[in-house]
Amino acid sequence: MTVMAARRHPRASRQVRVLVAARAVNQLGAFSMAFLTVMMCQDLGASLAMAGLVSALFGLATIPSRLLGGRLAGRLGQRRTILTGLTGCAAAQLGIAAAPDLAAAAVCAVLLGLAFELYEPPSQAMIADATEPGQRTHAYALLTTALAVGNMGAGLIADAVGRSSLRWLFVVDAASCLACALIVRLALPAPDRRPASEPRSSSLDGGVAAGAITSGTGTSPWRDRALLAMTAVGTVFALVYMLIVMALPLSLSARGLNPASAGLVMATATVTLVVARPALRIPLLARLPSQLACAAGFALMAAGLAGYATAHSLAELFAPTAIWSAGNLLLSGRAFAIVTALAPPGATARYLAVYGLSWGIATMAAPVLATQVIGSLGPAALWTGCAVLCALMSYGQPALMRAVGRRAPVPAD
């Protein structure tokens, strides 16, 4: 792919624009789960360990949810699966908001987990089906940016609404799920279609040629070693990201700050992501090889999280947040583009479902690690550990990209 081709980002299709807009609306309420542990402690009298366990059960339930989403996308259709997942999430969120005790909240949290990931594989597959292979990195990066914009609104909502009652955050989240479902239902009314076939040898906009990724398997994602390697590495990134989201309110509370202020900190991350995104069109960054971009991205995330370890006031968190968010920008969209290229014709949703297990595992592990480490060693130890993981990933992710491209040269963009 030439440099000019890499810079050329044609207007996204209507289907992609609708999905991106709908997910941004959905994301407006998505900050509630970051406060689930704190809410159970403050409102329901749960211990820190018990609240972490319930959050972990939610994360555990998202694993079969993700796999079921990939299956249902092929049986019910992509749009119906998305609508089922969103309405299920809304019902469970309202259950958490109204829970009279810890047991009821735990049941609703598990039900939420079972619905939480249903819409991810079909929505991501719909983007792949509607996008030329060479533009998938751009399309998924656009989705990441839209979700970040939604996160900014969610952070501001969390800061405002959470000061009165954390329960209202789950009501807002339920409303955003229903609004997202309404957009999908009205703007994508056409019958679902089977995923379009895409050639396995299509190039990726972002640094790895699909022909360079060899799996030597049929259509079973569980036998695709390249996909499983991508999932393993993706789990580390997902764990760090979920620790940021879930541990930040706990970290603020442990340092005597208002946990609702985590919304302002995450809004800073979003502003950085949106404002810095146009910088990717600068020739120097546009020509940056994907392996180097990933190394730089994880290095910036390591630096930002190391800054969290030494911060003791709200103001001291903003600069490190901007640093790790800039690193996240360099990483956005690349992994999804590689995974969609790995998938044989008609198997995109199932491949994305397996890759998405990384987020389910991370969502299960993050609250347990956050509560145990912060409770035993303090916030600084948690953020230092996250920084070390990112530093290791600055080497590990490029090494994996070199491995999957061993039989063919990796384009330098």
C-alpha cells in the first residue's frame, strides 16, 4: 500500500455511520459499570472483597455472552442479535438500579454480563462487511473515536449524576441502551444478510498484510493459532484498560478524593483522543510502520500510568491521562483489522467473538485485581504494575506482528 493510499480515507458507508453513531449514543451511559464496585460498598454495605467478587462474576458472564453473540449473529441475524443484546442490557441495568440488597444486585449483574457482549461480534462484523479490507483499520479507529466521544459525555454525566446517587448512573445507562436499539431498528430496517465473503489475502490499512498471516486452519477459530495469539496479547491490553476504568474510582476513593471525579479524568482521555486524532494525517505519523506505532503506543501508555502511581491529587492525574490516551490513539483499530483479515469467508463474527473474549477475561479479572491490590498495597502499586505490563507490551505486540508476517513482508505503510 502506498503512502497516498494509506492517507486516503473515503467517506464511510451509511451502515458504518449508523453503527458508529448508535454505539456513541450507547456509550453515553456506559460509565456506570466503573462504579458498580463502589456502589455496592457505599449503598449496599458490601465489603471491598465481596464487591470485587460480584464485579468479577459480571465479567465471567460476559465470556459466554460474547461467544453467544457470534453464534446468534449467524442464526438470528446481525441486527436482531444487536437489538436483543441492547434490550437485555437495559433491563438488567434497571434491575441493578432498583436492587434492594446485595443478592439482588449480584443476580442482575450476572444477567447484565450475559447480555453485555451479545451485540459486539455482530456490530463489529457489520463494519467489516461494509468496509473494503484496506480501510478496516480506519473504520475501526473511527468506531474507537466515536466510543471515546461517548465516553466523554459519560464521564461528565457520571461526575454530575454520581454526586447525588450512583444508582442513577445505571438508569442513564439503560436509557442509552434503549436509545441505541431504537437507532439501529429505525436506521437499519433492511433484513439481515449473511456476512459477505472477503478474500483472505486482502491488505490491511495499518501494517500487516492479510496474506502474511497464516493459520493453516479451516473455519474453526479455536484452531487458528494466529487468532489465539492475537487474543492472548489482546487480553493484556484489555486488562490494563479495564483496570483503568474500574480501578480509577477506587483509587480516588483510597486517596481521599471523590470517586465521581473519575468521570472528569476519563473525559480528559477522550478529549485527548479526539483532539490528537487529526495528527495521524501528518506525513511523519502517516508513514509510521505499524510495528513502530504499536511500540510507541504502549510506551506512552506505560509513561502515563507511571504518572498515575505518583499522583496524589485530581489535578496531577490530567497530564498522565493525556499521555496514555495518546498512546491508545496509536493502537486503535489495528488489532480488529488483523482479526477480520484472519477470518475465512462468512466467519468474521465468530472470529471477532473469540478475539473479544480478551475483554471478557479482563472484565472478570480487573475488579478482583483492583480491589485486592488497592486494598493490600495501595493505588501506587496497581498503577506501577499496569505501567510495567504496558512496557512489556511495547516489545511483545510488535514481536507478534513480526511473527504473523514471517512468510511475507510486512508493509511499512
